[in-house]
Amino acid sequence: MPYSHFDLESLKARLEQAKLAGFIYVHNSNMLILQEALNEDASALNNFAQHELTADQIGLQFGLRLSDNQWQFMIGLTHSNQDRSYEIGAGSLKGDQRAFNLLYAFYNYPKGFYSVSMPLAANTDQLKEAIQQQLFSLPALSFLNSAVKTNPMGQQVQWMKAFIIQAALTMKVRIQTALL
């Protein structure tokens, strides 16, 4: 389903009705950003994670962008750490990234902002592939490879990568469900 029958206002109304976020921000009349994303029980969604060894932090936001009459699912990822040698200000964000800049208020030293987009109708494998190609392959995010924990079955799991994928998948499915 391409979701092309939804215009910006009708899509925003459906997302608000589903209570997916405390506020849904309209950006450039073609994007909706879920600010203060919520869990199904209306509690605040945990959208932050910190690497236990490097202190690198990530923050996630989600949104939708209308492009060529098709809705795309968007993930915005903010990266920060304690290295004060380089900071990126919210004013330095370009294009669609500017829609996600409200997350910066939570960080002391933001180092980068990255976005991922895919069709809203993407399946789980397509979501994982988009995140792998557009995010996990970036050298600046290589610290994600060393965020490893052992699961109850004794297997080594890259937990920050799993956190990103699971949070994105959950929110995408919740958005799709709200549009049924």
C-alpha cells in the first residue's frame, strides 16, 4: 500500500488520533515529525541509548515525508559524545534534517545528525537494509559495532544496532496500523 491517498492534513489527523506522539510537527509542508514519541500506553518512548564503554550516545526521532506523491518513513539519529573538539549546531542541519533539530536540546555535545528514509510500505527486510546502507555503514557510527552484550542464550548481540532496528520497526508498524 503506497499510502498516496493521504494528504498531509489527513495523515497528521490520523497520527494524532492514534496518540503516537505528544506533538506532531509539520515541516516544509511535506514532512511530519513525531516530537515526544509515545509508547502504546502513552508513556514516553525511550529513544536514547548510550554505549557503556565509549559514552557515545544516540537519539532517535521518527517522521514521514511526502516525496513524489509517496509517503516515506524517516528516522533521524543524533550522535553525541564527550569529545568537545567538534560540535554541530542545530543551525548547521541541512534540508530535511532541520525538521529533526528539536532533539538537540537533550545533548551537550552533538557531533552528527543522520537520517534514513524508505517507503512507508517497506517490509522488515527492506527496513533493515535501508538502515544498514544509510546508517550502519557510516564510519562515524562505527562505535555501534562495539556495543555488544551477551543475551540469555549466550549469544553476542550488537545491542545498539538491535535497539535502532527494533525502535524503527515498532514505530513504522504503529504508524501503518494508525493508517488502516
